[in-house]
Amino acid sequence: MPTIDISEIKIVDDSFNKNDIINDIIKNQNQEDAFHILDVGEVVSRHKLWLEKIPRVTPYFAVKCNPNPTVIKIIADMNGNFDCASKKEITDVMKYNVSGERIIFANPMKAQSQIKFAKEVGVDKLTADCEFELYKIKDLFPEAKIVIRIRCDSKVTENNLGQKYGCNPNDEVFELINLTKSLNLTLYGFSFHVGSPCGDLNAYDEGIKIAKNLIDYAKSIGCYDACLIDIGGGFPGENDFDLDKIANVINKSIENIDPSIKIISEPGRYYVTAAFTAVAHLIGKKIIQSGNDEMKMYYVNDGTFGSFIEEMLNLKQRYPISLNGTENNTKFLSSLWGPTCDAFDCILKNVFLPDFKVNDWLIWNDMGAYTLACASSFNGFQGPEIYPFIRKKDQYTLKQLISIVNNKKINSQF
């Protein structure tokens, strides 16, 4: 049965754009606090598009990217799968009728209590990248299906995950394969993560080739259960992202792989980046002297301890637009600050922005990935509230996808 209660989501006409939704919230909620709007239809269409463009690769949504309950429920209802990294993420997902077989516990370094929990709830696909993790799993969950994570880095990425996880695919991985066999554990497959987001598509091709060769080696020494390749995440999700580019690379890489080998992925940004729009209230403004120039200092009620941690880490430099537009196209030397009293709470520094007014509402697009998931309540400021909506055409698509899933479940019982 579907877990989503459609009454939790505002249904709007197809003609409604983002500004219509935002103006409606500000007017009807007597809104002053920062907030996000969630276009549920965007999540639905992204899932549908993946299934159409890369049908051989089963997506497991990376919960860490955005654990919003509405997102999880929608993906769960579409029979989606999940990449979880903790007991809390597994618990949040399983609330919505998601069985353990639809989850991969993809954190390569897990606390003992978390491994025990995974066993209790039937999450048996566990990632590991070193001998100590294998020994730990042997002691606590010997029936688990082991997915060995190798290192395969994109040459272009903001977050090089290979610095933290993944064994060397040239030598160390063979030691782990042999150890898995000697411990009488089930070697289920191999995974890699090229980094997030990935700017070098050839990294996927390289990782797939390595994983395929490792499966061949594993079977040659008697690990006959090896049947999984997990190509990880790193898929961008901005409004202008073209899935075809990655789909062409991946589909070509896997076209000759034996159909008995399962192929999965861990997209996070792809699902949610474009689905969320951040909206903040401009609560203050002052003009200071900066050398020989004047600088406009703007203060909004969302910041780097809220939606903009990637700005604090110098990973992003996202510019806002005014909800009601600006009087002209002239731009001025400016800095844009969040609401806390910390000097690190700076969204933009020494850039050129329009002449915003106090009480303006500022909008940022593509704000669904690693934003509120990383927010804190520092200085007493709570993260923005999220308002989900869906257009009628997208509601129809969602109902179709859920109906297909339910019919398949019914037919499988006969």
C-alpha cells in the first residue's frame, strides 16, 4: 500500500510556476522565516527518467543527500531502493514499508551496534573495504552479503571520496577477496564511488571494467555468489543536467556484461537537487566603506549553518534572484550574510549583486542536495521549513507508477 498521504502535499494546477507557489506561501502563512519549496513532481520525473534511460542499473537513493520524509515516502511508493549509511537512515526508510532487501548498508566502516541492527532488521548487503571490517562482520553478521568497495576516483570532483574509502584495486582487493573466502563469508559483489559530483564520466567506465574483472576472479576461486556491481553515485542533479550523457557512457560500459550480474547505483543529488528551491527573507542591509569603494552588506535569515554549508566549505557560490525582481540591471559590490553572529556565516563575499531592498525575498534554485541535511540549530536558528507541492500532471504520473508497482506485486503472488 502507498505510504504517502497526498493531503500532505499541496496539489496545484499545471500552470503554476515556482514564484506562484512562493507568493502563495508568503501570503497565506504570514511568512517571515526562510523556507524551501519541494517540487515532488521533479523527484517523480527523475525516477521515471532513470528507469527509461538506464534500465539495467537499479537506483538506490542515497538518503544522506536529503532525508526529507516526503522524498523518502515518494521513492518508497515507486518501489525505489535506498543507500543507507546509519541505523537512523535505515529506520527512517523502513517506516515506509521498505524491506531490508531494498536497502544497501553502504557505509564501509560501521559500529558494532549498527551491524547488529542491520542483522535484526534484515538489511544484509553490507559494504566493506578492509580486513578489520570483514572480521567484524564475521563475528556479528556472518550471513551478510559482502560488497567490497574499491577505489576509483574521478579526475574532476568536488568531493574525492577515495581519500576516505575504497581499497586499492590493483592488489589490496585480492587480499580481501581471499580473506572473505577463507572466513566463509558470502562475497556478493564490488562497489566504487567516483566522487561527488563526477566531472569525468570515464571514471564510471573504468570502475565497471575493474569490478567485472574482480567478479571473474572471485568466481575462479570459488566465490560463486559474486553477482553485483555497485557503480556508486556522483550524478549531478541541477535543472540543466542532461542524463543522456552519463546514460550513454554507462549503457555502453555494461552492454556486454552477463545479465546474471546485477548492477545498481547510489544517486542522491540526481533525485533532489532541482526539486528544492530555497527562499530567504532579507532582514537587514547596511553600506560600509571597503577600501576606496562602498560595499552593500545584506543579511538574510538563512545561512551557512542552514542551507548553505557548501558555501562555507568553498564548494559552491550560488547567487540569489529577487522574487519581485529589481529596478534595474546595475550591480554593486556586495556581501551576503546569514542570520547567526558567526563570521563564517557568509553566503557570498565581495561579489556584485543587484540593489536588494530590506524585506525582499531572495530565491536560490537547485537547493535539494546537501543543504538542510547538513543544517544545525546553531545560535538558536532552526532550519527552514519545507513546503511540498505537486502539479496535477505529475500527480497523475505518480499514480501511474504506483499502480504499475502494485500490479506487479499482485501478479507475483500468483
